[in-house]
Amino acid sequence: MLKQIMLCGLGLFLAGAEPVQAHQVTFKTVQNYPAVIVRAGYEGAEPLSWAAVSVFPPDQEHSAWQNGRADKAGQFAFVPNAPGFWTVHVDDEMGHKAKTVIEIAESFFDNRERSIGSGEKDSAGSLGTQPLIFRLLFGLMIIFGVTGIAYGLMARQSLKKG
Amino acid sequence: MHISDGIIQTPVCLAAHAVCAAAIYISGRNTEQEDIPKMGMTGAALFTASLIHFPFAGTSIHLGLFGLAGIILGRRAFPVIYAALFLQSLIFQHGGLLTLGVNALNMGAGAWGAWLLWRVKRLPESLRAPSAGFLGILIPALLMAFEFNFSGYGKGIFYLLTIYLAVAVIESGITFSAVRFFRKVKADILP
């Protein structure tokens, strides 16, 4: 009887302790074009801080799309370029590895036009976002403008001297 | 050839800006009225030249025209190169603002080297013009390679010199053609 009770107790102990010792990794994913944001944490909400991350595109298990590290909060992001099943590997380098598969649907890219459009609108005042020909003309206008002003000033000085 | 910010150490960049200020003063003082249009046109050509790209050896190379600037403007090429690089940095993000002084000294040295060679009148013009164009690229490329090496990027950067040799050959042809054109159309632009 005592042996049975001890075995039951040991079984319950192991059953209760297993998730804590194994540190099962959980993933939370937010898809917001153009980026997919992933938060990796141990079960119990502790984040996988600075874990090594590898992202693999659909049908390419051996060629990483992105390698990097999660931040302190266990978060990282990647920018997929095609729909399909993207695989994410995380490794906290303390013996805890996990992988998850994220499905990127066609509809994820539906917001492409809207997102790009709003991005241009936000930075419309920045010269760097203007077409190359406008920037070239802008630079040439400055050069010829400064040249004209300098020439005019020197001509005026010459007239005064003359 | 335009070095970006973050590659050369900040004190070196600041020292280069100080040297540039002195070089601009020395090369720009006593500028005559008739020099201004030449400086403006050459500045516009330099500013635009960096947009003319050629695919080569897996990378992209572009013109500099520093040799031609040295031939036409002589010592006054320096402030023009500085102004063109300043605008290229602001408008095209070619090179950084912090490294502007280093870039201007590299490319200004190319223009001055070309100018000194152009002044060797005992050599025929058909030899001086392409050689000046060649030097105008080779000197900045050599300086840049040394600066990268001293900044801890190893000697691998010297392999880039082989690419700039190709640019120098193209520039020597362009400089030779430009000098011949000016000699026929407006010879007084050439000193």
C-alpha cells in the first residue's frame, strides 16, 4: 500500500513538474503587412530573451531567409515575400530549441498597395523619396543658381570698380 | 568611391574637414569672374557623373570626371568637387556628411594630380589628356584603399583597385575625347 502511494505521489510530482523542467516554448504571431512579428516565450510567459532565430521560406528547409536574434522581450520580425508555410526556429542556446510553422496567406499581401501608398504619403516631404530625375534637377538647379548668384555679385563688383 | 559614415574614425573625419576648409580657402581665393561659369558647368558635370553607372565584375561602377575637372579648373577644382560631393551626399546619399571631408580630399587629390600632369607641357596633349583622366580616378581609389586598410578592413579592399583600374581606363578615354572636343570647339577653356 505504501509502495502504491509512493508511486502515485511520484507520478503526480513528475506530471506536475514536467512543463516547468522542459520549458515548453510558445509562440504568438502578429501578421501586419509587410512584417510578421513573432514573440517566443517559455510556457508561463517568460520570454526567450536574445534567442537565436532562423526563418526559412516555404519549401526551403536548408536555406535560411533570415538569421538573427530576438530582443529582450523574445520578439523578432521578418518580411516574407511569398505566401506559404514559413518555418521559424528559435534556440535560447541553453538547451531549449523550438520551431513553429507560420502560414502566410495570399490575403496578407492584399494590403501591399495601401501600405506602400501610405508610406510614401508619410514621407512626402523627404527629398530621398523623390524620383531620381527630380533629385538630379534639384541639384543642378542649386549648382546653376549658386553659379549665377556668384557671377552676378562678381560682375557687380567689377562694375563698381570700373 | 564615396566612403559612407561609420567607416572612418570620427577624429579623422573632423581633421579632414579642417584640411578641406584650408584647401577650399587656398584654392578658391582670388577667383576671377570668368572662372565662375567654368566652375558651375564642371560642378554640374561632376554632380551628374556619379549617376552614370556601368555594370562591371558583379558590381556597379560610375564616372568621376575628376581628371577633366583638374584639367579645366586647375587648383579651383577642389571647391567644386567639395560642393558636388556635398550635394551628392545630401540628395543621392552617395557618401556620408561626416566623411565628406575625407571624400573631398581623396577626389580633390585626384583632380590636383591630373592638373599637375596636365601642366607638363613638354608631353604631347594626346598623352597628357588620357593620363590625367586615368590619374584622376587612380589617386582617389588608392587613397580610399589605404584609408579602408587603416580603418581595419584588411587588405581585401585592394582587390577593388582592379575594378577602379577599369573605371580609370574608361575615364581616360572620356577625358581624351572631351579635351579634343574642347580644343576644336572652345580652345580657350583649356589652360
